[in-house]
Amino acid sequence: MDTKEQAHLIAKALSSKKGLDVEVIKISDVSVLADYIVIATGTSSTHVKALADEVEYQLDEAGFSVSHVEGHRGNGWILLDYIDIIVHVFDDKSREYYNLERLWEDGTVVKFDDVD
């Protein structure tokens, strides 16, 4: 599975648990940090944690282990680092505040037909 397929799997996992505004941005052309970032919003701290847990579960099932996790303490933002893909799961307020889409506006938004 290449990184684009892995990003698609992450987006599907987030969407399956009712993650809002799921966005995949290809940043490999503008940064060496990662190939993709995936951003999603949860409706509460419990939902944010459930979304992050689902990503971890789905990727573990596919044979990928998370390298690092930040934010499991209910601060409104959980980051999952899969080396080539970084997943950001926010609550509404944190997503608006950090506005990562603006930070990575030079990246390419990747559309997946089955991701809301």
C-alpha cells in the first residue's frame, strides 16, 4: 500500500466514524515533513478521541503502526504521526484556531469520491 492509499484509508476511517470536514492535503511537493496530512473535526472531546482511535485501529489492521501520538488528554487536538502521513483530529474550536489548511495552502487538496 502506497502513501496515497494509506491516506485514503485514513480518510475513510475518519468518515466512517462521522468525522466532519475530512481533508487530505498532499504536502510532499512543498515540505519534507511528510507526504500527506489528513485533517478532520470531531464534535466533542469524546468524538475526537474516537476518531483517532479508529484511525489507529484501521491502520494497525492494515499493518501500519503509529510512530507518535500527541494530545490524548482532551485538549481538542490529537496528532497521529505515521512518518509519511500526519493525522490531525480537532474539535471545532481548535481547528478554527490553528487553521492548518491555511498553513498548508501551497499543498494539493486530494479529493476522494467516497469521503464526505
